[in-house]
Amino acid sequence: IDGDRGKGPTGTAVRTGRPSLVSDVMNDPRYASWRDLAVRTGYRSSLSAPLVHSGNVLGALTVCAFEADAFNDEEINLMSQLAGDLAYGIVSLRTAAEQKRIELELVASEKNLAEAQKIAQLGSWKYDLERDEELRSDEFFRILGVPPRKGGRANDSLFEYIHPDDRDTVREKIAETLEKRMPYDAEYRIIRPDGAVRVLHARG
């Protein structure tokens, strides 16, 4: 844009953010250096409209004609509208591509997290108080001795697994966390469906 080639109609449209019209390149002193190109190509006039979205210039759309004075005000307005539509389309495609990239990275990140949890035998969970809904990681399901559920939504209560002698202690820890805004830190036993007893250390 800052070089000689960038000083032509397209570069001017990008720099200024406004349409750049060359009615006759052979008689326009602004583009004297472009006359040789005009002679070789046969182009006499051109119209460049910037591709603008949210105040940012993405590029420019340029149309050339073999005759001079080929573009009137109506065509300039139409070209500007077309450039605006193209800019919107480009941004939409970029947004969709970026969203897809983020989704793929998220999937990869979740796989890495699941693998790390499996190796460390460390499960994670999230409880939504307003919805009364608990989400568990695959490894936490395995720690409880049950198959992972798609989406991680629990269809049972964790208290069904907690040893009866430890349930009151866990309830007190939860109440303390909610009422005093203190970190949740509890150690308790669970009884898995196969009867095996495991000791869990939970933090939240």
C-alpha cells in the first residue's frame, strides 16, 4: 500500500476507506505512472470500492473498463453496496473458520484433560445450585465405579455413594462452604456398586 503499486486506485481505496474513481487514466495526473500499464491492457477507467466492516478496511474491489468515463454515480453506489456485502461475507467466513478452530482446540483440550485425569486417577465435577444439576468427568464416573455418561450429566446423587457414616460430615462441609464462602475440602469414603470401599479427597 505504501509503495508505488499501492498508490493506484485500489491502494487509494484501501488507504482512504472511500471509493476511488479513475475516469480516464490517460488524462489523470494522479496516475501518470500507470499509463504504460493502461496502454498494455487497454484499460482506460477503473472504480475501486473498499471492503469495509465495522470501520476496518479488509481490502478493495476493483473493476476496470476499456472506455473512459465508464462509471456513473449509480454504478458507484451499486459497487459500494456490493463491496459492503463482500466485506460482510468475508468476515462471516472468517468468524465461522475461527469458531471451528476454537471448537477443534476445545475438543483436543478436553481429550488431553480426560487422559491426564485417567492417568492421575483424578476426577472433576461441577454442581449447579440453581438447576440442581451435577456434571462429572469420565474419570469421576470411573472412580465411583459406574460407566461414564454422555454429556457428563449425573442421574443420581453423590450421596448414594458416600459411606453412611461420612454423609453428615460431607453435608457440614458443603454448608460451611456455601455459608462462609470457604474452600470446600473434605475426605470421605464411598461405596461403589460392586461393594468396594474407596477413600476420596475432594476439593472445590
